[in-house]
Amino acid sequence: MRKIPWLHIVLFIATFFSTLSVGALQTQTIEDIIKTPSKIIDGLPFSLALMLILLCHELSHYIASRKHRVKATLPYFIPAPTLIGTLGAFIKIKSPITTREALIDIGASGPIAGFIVSLLAAIIGLPLSKIIVAKGLEGSLALGDSLLFSLLSRLILGELPESYDVLLHPIAFAGWIGFFVTALNLIPVGQLDGGHIAYALLGGRHENVSKILVLSMLILGFLFWEGWIIWALLLIILGLRHPPVMYWETPLDSRRRLISWITTIIFILTFIPVPFKVMM
């Protein structure tokens, strides 16, 4: 008889409510929600969109792991009192990944699935977003744009007049977060998803690539957005070296090489050099 995964269930429910609360605060004040608790339901579009993005990402990792007979846990969701109500989700790999094909399949499956759902969220949410006058918003937090999100905004909303900005609908905001998370995971460093893919392609040279990229992130942090310094230090703590695979000699087929190119393109399209900035 299988044990009920209570910890996974409790964390999932807690993250649902933390993202629901954050979503509600995008359209309501705390005072409004306290007076009328039912208004917390206004957070559903954001919460459901973001939870679906994270769930598809992690379940795709899980399914790919099972396909290659790699032991992995169900997703752990992390509720947190942050701007988005969560620190994301993850699965734990509990046995070695033995082939290069498995590395690419497991590493790429999550970002590709999360990217597809994020793209749908952006396409659905952007037409529901509002164009507002930017005057009086000085000092408030603004979101940076990836190449893809910027392109979608222009295609769907058109060119913005000077001194105007976009107030994202909660579903579009979830799509923006999904793109950002996808790009972070696809950085080819250590044992990130991108690190799995890069190691499958480069082998031992991957560690040098990791060092160069972490150095680049530190430079980005000093020049543009301080968050890259924190991310670089975290990656150094987690380790830049990828564990070896047992059957390295097995060549990669054309399908896996195509998948690696697809993830590279997704990374370029979703990477945001300055994710957050203060409006001047």
C-alpha cells in the first residue's frame, strides 16, 4: 500500500493559498479583504495560472525521470511571503542519471513544459491588461522585458505612446514570472536544468562554462541588477561541477540535439537582463 504524500499535499495547498493572497492584493487592499474575505477569490486567476506553470514544469521533470528509471520525488512547492507568494517548486532526484540522453530529457522537459504554459498565460493575459499613464508612478517597481514578452506586448497591445505603461493582468503577470523562472532554470550552470543539458553536450568542459557564466552574472549584478550577485553566489554554494554520467560513450541522437537547440532559443527569448527596476 502506497503512503499518502502528505508533505507534498500540504505544501501544495499552502502555496495555493499564499499565491491566492498575493493575487488578490494585486486588485484589492488588505483592508478590503479583511472587511470582505470573499474578495480573496479575486486572486484565483493569478494563483491558478502560476501554480499550473510550476506544476507542469515539475511534473514534466518527474515523468521524464520515471521514463528513464531515475528515482525522483513528487514536486515540493515552497510557499513564501514574497512578491509572488512562492519560491517556486522542485523535485529531488534520488538516484544517478546514467546517460546523456536522460540528462537532456530530464533537464529540458520542465523548462519546455513551463514555457508553453507561460506563453499561453501571456497570450491570454496581455489582451486583458490595461494601458495606463505612467505619470505619478515614479519610485514604483517596474518589470523588465524579455525579448519574447516585449514582442508579444507589441503585437497584442501595439506601440505604447510616450509616458504610458502597461498594467499587467494577473494572468499576464503569471506568464511573465513563468518566462523569468524558465530562463533562470536554463542558465547552463551546475545542476540547473540548463546545467544538465550543457553537461550532456560538453562533458568536462561544462565546469569552465559554469565559471564564465557565474562571473558574467556577477558583472551583470554590479552593472545592472543586484539580484544577479545573489543568484551567482547561490550557484557557487550549490556547486558549479556536474556529477559524471555512467555511460558517457553513448552518442546523442539528432532528436536530443534538436531539443538542446530549442532550449537554447527559449533561454535567449525569455532571459531578462534587468528583471526589476525602479521607475524614474
